[in-house]
Amino acid sequence: MRNIDTNEEAMDLIVLKELIEYLNNPTETQKEQFAKYEEYDE
């Protein structure tokens, strides 16, 4: 999560829905996560 004013990283988040999806199907979920969040990856 980023600060809307400074664009600095404010905190990490764990999205429970995505965690459960990952635990049930890690390979496919990793592909989806990469496609969804790759622009935010530092």
C-alpha cells in the first residue's frame, strides 16, 4: 500500500482471498498475481 500524497510505501497487505487461492492452487495463482501486480513490483 502506498501513501496517496507522497507515493511512498506505507505498509504491506495480505489479501486473504488471494492467499486462500494461492494455498489451493499455487502455480496458477502465481501466474495471475504476476500479471496483476507486476507493475508494482520493485
